[in-house]
Amino acid sequence: MRSLLQRLQWVRFRFANPLLTVLLAIGVFCYVTIGVQSQELAGLSISIPTPPARTELAQVEKRIQVIYSNTKRPFPKELERIYQKTQVFEKLSGLIDNKINLPRNVRVILKECGVTNAFYRPSQHSITICYDLTEYFIDLFKKNGKTDYKAGEMAMYATVFTFFHEVGHMLTSELDLPITGKEEDAADQFSTLLLSKSDVGERSALAAASWFNYATGPTTRAAFMDEHSLDQQRLYYIVCLLYGDEPKKYTTLVQGLGFPRNRLSKCVKEYDQKTKAWRKLLSPYAKKGSLI
């Protein structure tokens, strides 16, 4: 941890602006929230085990491989160094690898894309998380009154939600899961249900809800045609599922958002229904226990 903080101190002199605070928040999130504390995100250990002896390698082969692509701009370079140092995405990917038998290798590519995005490509069996998306989150949260540190922290929580959203797409394709309705909604469901099992996960889902709240723009005809539900719908559905899991914990939040009572009773039923559905879909591929 000391060497990482020293690195961030060096960045302060290089950038000489509030980005240091943002990077510090990201470093603390990756190293402490996902690393040192060995939090149990989604009820699963996210620590990386000691490498096994060579004779054991065939038994513990990992299907998900994290790949770092070259970056050009200073900020993505620093983000990449933090990710590599803390192995945050290796740990998050391990949640899936430890629970699901994937039929083939899948790559998680971290790169500077030049666009704000994250996506799964079935033809390449890969998930791409763009550093540009995390930068977008930082700017979005700062524009909506968050401090530099809080914006960096929330940006990482939202990035974690987005990662598991793309994992939902990946599992749907790689396992040939039958999905009715919009696949984008199903991916939101998967990410929220998975993350609802821990405080760290819940904060990730809530950061995504804040993202959709702040990003809401004018509703156009094209938006109604899009494969994604409207941002406000995504916001309310994430909160609905969180409430369905823990009604007492989220009563104040849903009241503040104006949820009608009859909707809240359905949220509880929907949480149970969607959890049961995903468990049944994934059960033939489970290594041990349940992912959701």
C-alpha cells in the first residue's frame, strides 16, 4: 500500500490538479475496498489464492483472463497502473471463475477506447471496459456536486456495476441462456442481484442508480426504440430490486423517490422471482454453491 500511495504522491506533482484526489480515491477503493479487507462481494471471497503447485494447475485453470491494452493519455495510464498493482479486475473476475464452468476462455480487456463505453463481443468472447467510461463517471459525479474524492469513489463503484452488467451479457451468450424480454434489462438484473449480497456491492448498484439519474436527458423516439430501457427506468428498477431484498434498509430511499405502495409489494416478489430465475439458469454450470 505504501508504494501505491507514493506513486499517487508523484502523480500530484505531475498533474498538479484535483485529479490526484480522484486517483487517490480510486487507489484506496481498489486496494482497500476490493483488496486488503478481503470483503465478500456478493457473498463470495474476492481474495486471490496463493498460486498452486504445477501439478494442480489443470484442476484450477481459470477461464477468464484480464488483459491490459496500451494507453496513451496520462490519466488512463495512471488508472491502468492502479488496476495492475491492485489486480482489482482479476479479483472481480475470480468471483465468476470460482463459481461458473465456462465452456471456453473469455478475455476481460481494459483499454483506452476513445469513446465512453463498455461492451461484450460474442464473436471475440471478450468483455471490454474502457478507461474512458470511468473518466466519464468522474466528470458526471463532479458536475452533480460530488467532491473530487467522492466522485472518484463513486466512479469505481459504478464501474464495478458496469463490469458485472457486461458479465451478464457474457454468461447469456457463452452459456446460451434463454432470455425473454430485453437482454439489457436482464444484464441489469444480474448485476444488481449479484451485488445485493454485500454492502460494497449495494454501494456499486446505488452508484449506478445515481449514474442513470444524473445522465437522464430528453426522451426521444429513438430512446423508446433503444435496446436499453430509459435511464430513469433503470434507476428505479435497480432501487426496486435492492428494496425487494431488504425492505427495511431501503424504505427511506424508496419513499424519497416516491414509489407507490403497490409497486413496492411487487418489488419484493420480483426480487424473489428474478433470483430464482437466474439461479435456475446458472445451476447446470455451477461449480459449487450459487452465484446469486
